Amino acid sequence: MQNLQLQILWLNDSLGFCVNYKIAKTVIPLTGYYFWPISDAWEQLKVELDSKNWLPVEERVKFLNLVVETMDSWQQSSNDFEINKFTKESVNLSGNLEIRGLS
């Protein structure tokens, strides 16, 4: 679904995730922000996405897998004490991913 977007806030001590719906130049939030490791952001997003019956299961799985991939990348960069080069080009959701907070 090309109108869905995963927005990621890449911070030093946590990651924030939310899903938005884009129509033309308008962005409509579908979920609030969930911050990890402060909370179980993956589970919270899963519950929110599962409540959207109109959203295909494949899309839900794709977004949740991307959340896990981002968490792994963030943990690795935290362990290395440097920001990992995690960009939207490194995943297959090129138009559906926005990362903020990377230097």
C-alpha cells in the first residue's frame, strides 16, 4: 500500500515509531508514537495495525519486520558508539519510510 508510511525517530537513547497515511501532501497519523526500549513498541504497533481491518496482512507484517530491523540496527549502532548508516535506501519500502534524527 503506497500511501502508508513508517516514521522513525532515531534518538540516542530510544527509537520512536508511528505509522502515517499520506494523501497527496497531507499526512494523517494512523498510530501514535511508540518508543522503544521505553515500552514494547513492536507489540503496541502490532495491536494498532491489527485493529485496522482494511490494512492487508502483508503490509502489517512488512511494517512490523521493518520495526524489528530498525531496532536491531539501532542496537548495533549503540554498541558500536556510532550511528549506523540505516537509510531508506537500505530497505525495500523506499517511498514508505521516513527516518528523522540521523546526523
